[in-house]
Amino acid sequence: MLAEIQYYSRLALGIRQVTRTPLPPDPESFIRRQFVERERRFLEVAERVVFANPAHPSHVMFRIAGCALGDLARHVEQDGLVTTLTTLRGEGVYLSHDEWRGTTPIVRAGREISFGANGFRNPFVKGWSESQSSGSTGRPMTTAHSTEARVHTNAHQFLRFREFGLSDRAWITLRPILPATTGLNSALRGRVVGTPVDRWFSVGSTLADYGHYRAATWAMVTLGNLAGARAPYPTFLPPDDFGPVAAHIARRRREGRASVVQGILSPLVRVAAAAIEQGHDITGTVFLCGGEALTPGKREVFERAGCLASPSYALSEVGHVGLGCPEMTGNCVHLLEDAVAAITHRRRAPYADEVEVDSLHFTSLLPYAANFFINVEMDDEGTIEPVTCNCVFSRIGFTRRIRHIAAFGKLTPQGMNFHGTELVPVLEEVLPARFGGRPGDYQLVECEAPNKQTELRLHISPRVGLTDPERVRDAFVEHMRPRRGGALATRLWLHSNGVRAVISEPHATPTGKVHAVRLLRASSSPGRTRVGHEA
Ligand SMILES: [Zn+2]
């Protein structure tokens, strides 16, 4: 409780600070300068955070690789940052997602490298706005973002709005209230970037223990408004009904004002579908979507409603990685190379016997990024390739894009992450112990439902002999009960519409073996499967 009070006090001070910090006078020049200076800044942060600290896990990796700071600087100058990072990956300077989460030890050249809970946090950054990965086991992953990082994101956001011609639109945000901070940040950001937020819609009003988070959200919006934010208070949606958002967009449209709607992709699809079903005219609305891959099926729903959808790609631990532009279609974004460097490395996917993926590796470039990573994997794959378009991001120099972004080794329904390392013990041990059966009798599939929602389907083998699959679903949800920071919303969402439980024969793999986790990718290549530990 005391920790929570301290956290909200910090959050209140941070909100005041970020609300009163204007954008840089020329955001485009500001971002371009960051981009031009990125190699120098990367070396400066590496020197301060890694090379000045012999115990830093990346420092140990550099020592094992025989690379001193001078070697690194020379390499970057001669070959550029991307080539250097690719070479370093080959020399063992990288971090797999499970290593960073602490579920697998870091071993390089036969030597185990230990690190503490905050081993990759930048000690020179004072953050206040926390985001936390959901999950029930492993190390809690808290990232605290600073005011400088928020201002940087606001500058990206400003350029995105200007490029799409959205600055005069009614800005609607569809995001959860506290303890997740994304909704609050979004609502408070409007006036700073020059487009005040018109309405903030939120799901998550039915859970009994949401009461004090409602009060905390109300208090934080009030504090922001006292500092000049002019942010709206959240409007709660009825359970399982996104019609009120569509009705609001149609009303604004009749008043002569088009809208831009921002949030997690699956709920935004529900808004477009509600407009079609209930006859609300939302033609011309732009949906800025995050958290999930923009699949052809989901895009088609937006198009049927006469709307445009554009994706973004962000990772709470790394920051904003990519943004779509008006010339891009599909599951594809400009890589924001002022803030993050990215390479791919081909490797075998976890929980899969035969599948290889181009795993994305990220490196932090901003001195005020919460974590300082060199080649960290987030269990996402994608294709990095050159792009030529005539948008502000290309003009700045962001001439590489990431295409076909998809998760492997984790499920990402509705913008939430469930990692294989957390799921496997629940499916292989917890559920069989409680309901009978054995490993392989419980399988989890991520799929796109007929209404284009991304959902998890829990398959239970008939040989378990259950008649009420919903009991297993409730036990699964209870076991994945997450912690603070987006976590309560996760539990609510899982309860309301997230997991469908069905009795079905176990899926066998191509080798004929039964696996406990079957991760079906809903995004770029329908039909490709990710399979789990062998029974
Ligand atoms: Zn572009």
C-alpha cells in the first residue's frame, strides 16, 4: 500500500512536469538532429552505463568478445552502427528475451553472467510513469519512463498527426484506466501536441476492485488539468459494447468534424464493426492501431466501414520502435532510427522443433531511454528492408522499414503478452494436476475469431472427461492473474471475452507428437504454427 502511495505521488509530480513541458519548437529538426547524432550518443551512453561498470552484464559480454570501448568506437565509425551490431551479435553481445526476463541464465563462452533485477536499467534516468509486463511468474518487468522520453514520444506523435493531416480532428482514445498508464498518458498528451483529446473511452468498469483505480485516474486527470492539460475524464463502455464509440464518431461527423481514434487494435476493430452493424456513418475516420499485428482480416473491417487504419509498433521496455505513414499499407512501419537500432538474426524459435525465424534485436539509442539494451530480443520476428516514400519519416532519414512483424514464443492477444515460459507450466502441470489428463491434453491457440478479434482458444482433450470446459478456463485465467500495470485490465479482459475453452482432440504436430502449447500466429502467415514442449 505504501509503495502504491509513493508510486502515485511520483506519477502526480511527473504528470505536472510533462504537461508543462512543451514540444521542441521545431519537432522535425529535433528528431532529425537526434537521428544524425545517434552513433555518437550510443557510444556516450555505452561508455557511461556499460564500460564504466565492470559488473554490467553487457560489459562482461564485451570482455568475453575481446571488444574494448575504443574498438567499439572504431568499428562504429568504420562500418556504421547496424553492421557493428550484427558483428557483436555473432560475438555473443546480445540478450535473449528469456535471459533478460531471468528465466534462462546468460551463458557466454561457458561462463554464466549474473545480473540483478535492474541490471539493464539506465541508472542515469529518473522515470516516473511505469509500465509493467503482465504475467504470473518470472521477474516482474517494470519500466519507468522519464519526462524526456515522453517529450520525445510526443514529438514523434506530432509528426505522425501532421503527416496524416489529423491535427484538427476530434481525437478519441480507447484505452484502459489506471493501473495501466497508456490511457492516462494519451489523454494528457493532447494539448502538448496541439490536438486536445476529445473523448477517452475505456473498458474495464465492471470489476469490483476497480473502484480505487477509478478514483486514482480521476485524481491524476484533475492534476493534469490543473497544470493545463485540458484532458477528458474517461467514459466507461458497457460490457462488450463498443457502439457508444461509433455513435460518438458519427455525431462528430454530423457536426462536420472527422475523428482520429487511437488504441489497441482488437478493440478498435470492434468500433468499426459496431458502426457497420448499428448503421453509424464513420466514413473517413483514421484508426491509429497498436499492440497487435494489423492482419488483412482486421484491415478489411476498417475498410468496409470506410476508414483508414495505420499501425504502430512499440514495446514497453524498449519504447516506440516504428510508425506507419500514409504511403504504407499492411503490417509495416518505418523504423524510428533516432530512438532505436534494429537488426535481425536467424535462429530457431523457442517451443518449435523445425521453425526458424528472423528474430528482431533492438538497441537503445536515446540517453533518456529507461533501459539500455544492446541487441535485446523481444521474441518478435520481422523483415527489415529499405523503403523509399515521400513522407516526413523518409525525409528525416528513417529509410528502413519493418514488415511482417509477428510474435513467436509468446501470445499477444489484445496487446498483452503471455510468454511461453509462463504458459507451459500452467498447461503441463497446473491444469492436469487439478482436472486430470496429462501434458498435451491442454493446448492454447491464438487465433482470429470470425469477428476479427484476436482470442486465445484453450483446447481440452476429450480424454480428460470434462463436461464443463469453462471451469478450466476460469482456473487458467486465475492462474495467469497478473500484477499491477495493465495487469488488472488483463484479468478483466480474459474474464470478459479473452479465452474460449473448447473440448477437442489434441492437435498433433507434423512429426505426429502431441504438444502442450500450440501457438498459432494470426498475423502475417496464417497457417504457420508454433508448437510447444513435447508431451
Ligand atoms: Zn513513409
